Amino acid sequence: MNIFAKSPTKLSSINLIYSGKVIHEKKPFRGVSHLAEHLMSYAVRDLESEYDKYGIISNACTGPLYVSFYLQGLERYVKKFAEDFITKIMSFTPSRELFERERKVVLEEYKDCFTDQISSYLLNQSRINYDYCGAIGYREDLENLSYEQYLEFQKTFFSKPDKLLYVGSKPIDFKLDFATTDCNKIFNFSNSSTLKLEQQSEFKEKAVVHLHTQLAGNELPYAKFACALLSKGMDSPLFRTVREENALAYFVNCGAPSFSYNFATMDILTQVSDENLQFTFEVIENVLNNVEKFITRKRFNDMITSYKITLEKDDINRYSNISKFITPYENTIDYLLDNKLLTYSNVIDFLKSKQGKFYHFSDKKI
Ligand SMILES: [Zn+2]
């Protein structure tokens, strides 16, 4: 699918998008979409000095929902390089030597993800809860993958992109053969995960505080807005109670990550001293159990204004802020706004429906 978004500035981007690869990865290919992202990026390696000369950013990223290769910069230069960029990436086959070398880099990046307490905890917890390794994959699969297996994988999953998104002054016409990958997948709680956990360092003194719940079909946009109400800024209920009043933590985050187009969760995360673990859960539960007291109508209205301003700012930077153009509309807060569903009572009712439904998880004994 060709997608065009009009840029309000001279900044532009071309984004070649392969959807839903990571969520469908199975043994022995867990983490191989990410490796493909690294390897296919070498298609334009000989152009890097030209990109630098013209102030073009050339990069790629792998998330659970898509792998994207992109160029960003002033439109006249993005246009100059766009077609060649796409053609080269789509027709690239890495050599055996490049495959062996880049696999080492990807394994180093993999290990880096387990040096930080929070990211290490979250990756292991996803293995325990959902039997799922995410974009970074599984060490064993990456180590044992043969060059021939890799080529077969790339041919199967990366021959056709799903989307080509151009942000600029007017559409450019590329005739590509597109795939339509299914991005729906329900993740069930697993009680029999056989995935090995990555050994993490002994994180002395600090414990992860994690409250986790699954979202039903249409709850995701409500959860996104509820997260802002609960944790955006120093005046948010979670910052005030956890940080200011009780001095338990430096940060507290609330988010609603999408695993797929039809499965998402809501998570509250912070990191506290071991001895405060239990009490922090109590402080957070107290907020969740008294949402009407902690979330005033004024706070609600302020956050709506804040959201609309964020949208306006994102629109100015839409060349680099592409998520809006590839996220299903029903999953966005815009959908609630446009359909007059974003009311105080709807969001409070959503939060009340989650009372008592958050699992308490930690990397230390609770
Ligand atoms: Zn990487």
C-alpha cells in the first residue's frame, strides 16, 4: 500500500515498511527479523557518504509491529535518493561473510538489552508471561542460524513490503508489489513457557515494581489516555504519590504497549529500594482504587488540551513521527475524540473496570 502524508515543512521522509514480522517469528527464527533489518541496511552502505553530504539520515528499526527502513531530510534530497534506496534494499542479498559478521553485532546488541535492570526484567517477564521474546529474539536461535536458513527467511518474509509511506509536498509514484501481512495476534498468558531466561546481573538494592493487566478489544485508546492522566508530568497522581509524597522512586511510568493490532496491555513500572517494594504496590493500588479522587475533571480537561497540542506538534514533525499513519485508527486516542467518546465518565469507568485486575510482578520476592 502506498501512503502519502503531506508535510507542513520542507522536511520529508520515505519509509519502506514490513509489517507484523516479529509477532509471527517462530523457533528457530526468533530475532531474525531484526537481523534482516541490520543486513538489508547494507544495501545502501556505499551511499552513506552521499547521504552525509546532503544531510540525509538513513536508518532502520525493528519493533514488534513493523520493520522500517527510511531516509529523512530536506525533500529535494530525499526525492533524489528515494527510488534508488528502495530498489537497492528490496533486491539485496548479503554475502556469507557479511552474515557471519553482522550476526556478532546483533548478538552484542542482544546482550546490551540485558545489562539494564528494567529492560532485562521486561524481556524476561515477557518470556515467562507470554512465551514471547519480542524483537530482540532468542540467543540460541541467533547463534545456531545458518546462512542458508537466513536467506530462506529473508526470501519468505522480506520479498515484499507492506507499506511505502512518503511524507512530502506531493505524492511520488512508485509501483511496488505489496504484501498484506496479518498483524493480529492474541497473546495468552502462558503457564508453561520453556524459554530460557537470560541470566541478569544481581541488581543489588533495587527492585522493579510492575503492575500489569491485559486490555480487551476496544479498551486500548482509553488505556492510552488513562496512562497520561495517571503519569504524565510532575502533577500526575502517580508522580505526586510515589515520588513527591513518599520519596519512593525517581520515575514512574504508565504505558499501554501494543503487542499486535488486537492485543495490548497496560503497565505501570517503577524501580524502588528493595525494602520499599511492598509499600510501593500499596501506594499505586491506592491511586488505582480511588481514581475519582486522584483524577479531577480539571486534570482530565488539561490532559485533553495537552493531547491536542501534542498532536499539533507531532504533525509539524510528521516526517519523523510516522506512527499515526500506520497505527489502526480504532487504536488511537483520535478515534475517541472524533467520535465524542473521550469523556470523563468513560475513562473513569474504564479505570474502575480494571480495579483489582492488575497483576503484581517484580524481579525480587514480593
Ligand atoms: Zn539493531
